[in-house]
Amino acid sequence: MHLPINISDLLNTSVVESDRIEFKADWNPETILRAICAFANDFNNFGGGYIIVGIEEQDGKPMLPPKGIDLAKADGLQKELVRICSYIKPTYTPIISFEKHQKKDVMVIWVPGGLARPYSVPATLGKDKEYKYYIRKFSSNVVPKNDELRELLSLTSAVPFDDRVNYQASMQDIKISLIQSFLHEVKSDLLKESHDMPLSNLCRQMAIADGGNEYLKPRNVGLLFFNDQPEEFFPYAQIDVVFFPDNEGGDIIQEEIFKGPLDHQLRSALRYIENSFVTERVLKIPGQAKARRFFNYPIVAIEEALVNAVYHRSYEIREPIEVRINRECIRVVSYPGPDPSIPLEGMNNGSMVARRYRNRRIGDFLKELDFTEGRGTGVPKMQRALEANGSPKPEFFTDEGRTYFYTEIKIHPEFFENSMLPSDVQRGSSNLLGVTGQVTGQVTGQVTGQVTRVVLMFCQEPRKASEIQGILKLQHRETFQNNYLRPLLSAQLLSLTIPDKPQSRLQRYIITDKGKNWLEEDH
């Protein structure tokens, strides 16, 4: 069977860090056994690793094209691997795959972090088998000493939550359609096999289920990614996007909740935020032909903050991830705070690499889906995106008890300048911040004011929503509702003619006294 990820992506370390991959030109049972032990012990909760036989290594990099292996010997290699793995204490069996790369066959031994660590193996396979523990330190397999050994022993049965077996679920809760969609997206050759493979075998191959055939159960990570409603097993495993038009503490809020598989809710939340709150501005510079362009918030920075929250939050805590948006900043809040190994003073200078990760499998899936690039890359990428946009640096907050964590991204300081070009027609698509900015007296540009004026003038008489959408020449009803109509209702510039039946087919929209006052002011 094949890997649940693409072999090319694995070899170029685009989805798995190089220190989690070990290359072997030839079969070497002793060194391979030590590597299996080290990856299975998963000392830092990074998610185990991969041993690739048939590729030479130089300075930690694969030497391509592969040397390859003789596929006629594949059966013998599998039997030999089973034999040497019988020495592992307690019992552990890695996942084997034969893959083709650049017309050569290679053997991939996938070693997910074990569920019964710590594991030990013989230091040599001679007569006198002295058992030792091994851990991964950078790109080497070493015997832990002193504090490291005590820490490893303390991890007995301490399996990260996302990798634990969920005994309240059944295999019927894993949806094969979601698995196949994932395999298609990551371009895995396992997709072809999945159509004729029992679900139990497929889940074992992806390490998202565990147990005997008579009592096979999903792991939590399988339910989080491959179940339509993971919130039934993990209450509040969701993303709440909350907008405060009058800043936090005001009476008006707009809330959207995103549920479903983690990657689906991430995509939906990011799409909603980009469509509703991210706007490009064009600032005319006196005496210069070329205008300056920037966003109120670069979407890359928001994405990194939100992906980081999904990756590192606890799914045992019944609190959602919150994206809180007001007129000054966006805050991404999650629970609990970062690992205690990250010093408080290191957060705002970008030093946020944890000693041990809370979720080891969620990170792998997010990397395979291109949501994140690897350990410790999110904060620097966020900082680069903000700097390139001319925005302030992000700020990170937690308390001494590490009970919460939030990232604050401030709005571009020049976003409310009024010297905008007339062609500034909401590039990036948001109007929520723009319209309500006009309501609260902050100038956001001619077009936003013009659109507001057009709608209010048109609604001097009761109008249907479709009529308002028509004069704005907007094709998409959802965009019209989210970016134009609802903000005007929230700002009380428009009102419903049938307020007690907001969904009535006879519903119309009419300007309010506040809206009339707005028109009389100098906008």
C-alpha cells in the first residue's frame, strides 16, 4: 500500500521537516531498528518520522535520483523488518510502503509516534542484546541521558490528545468520502487503492484508527478531519468570527460560526474573513503618478494566526477559537496558552518554538494541506507579511498560568486616510469595515461613502433586497447581504418594514431617521 502523502513532497521536505526523515542507501537492520525506536518514542511530540531505504544521504539531504531497491526483494525486506521489530519493547509495528520516485523503487518505513512509549530496542542484534532507549535529537538517534531519560520515562502512556483512540466513536463515524477528498488534494497514490480497500485497512494505513480487528476504533485526529460533525465528539471544536462595528463593548455584534472538519472550517472562516473584512486601499501621493497600495490586514498574517490556533489549541477544553474583529485590530483567541517551554519574553520577538507540541498529528495534516510550512515558521511568516504591507508588528498575549493565548494584528495605520483614488472599489472585497466606518464618522474613502449614499437615497421608499442588490449591480446575494445590507442594518441606517418577521417574503427596507441625518451630514 502507498503513503497517505505524496512521495515527492516527502522527499523535498515540503510537508515533513528534514530532521524527521532518515535516508538509507541500503538495508541496515541495526541502524534502522534504532531509528524506528527513536521516532516511535517521539520525544518532542513532533509526530514520529520516516525511514527511506534506497536513497543515499549527504549532509541530511537526499541524493537524487535514488539508488533504489530491487523490488523483487520487497517481500524479503518486509519479513526482515517484521523480524527486527519483534525485538521492540513494548510491541510496535511501523507502516511499510513501496513508492516509486524518478523511475526508482524505494522502501518507506513510516513510524508514527507510538501509543505505548517509551520503547526500547537492543543496541546490537548480536547474542548479547542489551536493551536501550533511543530518542531523536535533531537528525540523530541517541541514547537519552540523565534528565532526558527521566523525562522520557515520564511520558509513559502520555499520548497527545489528537493521537488518542476515541472509545466513544465507531468506524462508521469516519467518512471515506472525506478521506478520499484529502488524498486527492495531497496527490497521494493511496487514493487509487482506497476505492477497493476496506475502510479498516485504509484507516490503519493512515494511522487514524487503532485496535484489534474486533475492536477497531478511530483516533481523535481521524474524527477531527474525517467526520462531518466533529463537534459532536469535541464540543466547541469550531471557529467563531465576531465583528464589533462600534468596537468591543458596544451593543452591536455580528457573529458567524464555522464547524465541520478542521480543514473545512479553516477554509470557510478564512474565506469569510477575506471577503468581509480584508480591503485593499489605493493612496494617492501628491506630486507622484504612482499610488501606494496596501491592505487593512494582509490575509497571509490572518491565516497564519488562525492556523496556529487550530494547530495548538486544546480540543479537550470546551471553548471555541474566536476571531474578534473591531475597527482597530483583529484578535485570534484560543485556549489554553502556549507550552510553558516558551518564555513570555520570547513571544513578541518571534521565538515561539515549543519543546513539546500539544497536537502532533494535526500539524502533519495541516502541513500536508499546505496550511502551514513547518515548526516555528508561522510567526516569522506573519511578521514578514505585515512588514511587507507596512503594518505594525503582531503582538502576542498570555498569562502566567498559560490559560489563554491571543494574537493581535493591528489595522494598517493609514487605512482611514481620505485621499483615496476614485477607482478604489473595495479590492479584496470587504465593505463591512468601510460602511460602519462612515457611520461612526471615520472617513474610509469616496466609493464607500458613495455606495452608502446611493443605497440610502434609493431606500427613501420601501425597497426589496433584490432591488437594492440590483442598483449596486452585485451578482452574488451572499456578498450583497454580508458586505452591504447587514452592515447598514446593524448601523441602524436602514430598518425592516416588518421587524418581527425578518424572513418574510413581503419584507422591505427603508431609510431610518439616523440614515436621513447621515445623508444631511457632509460625507
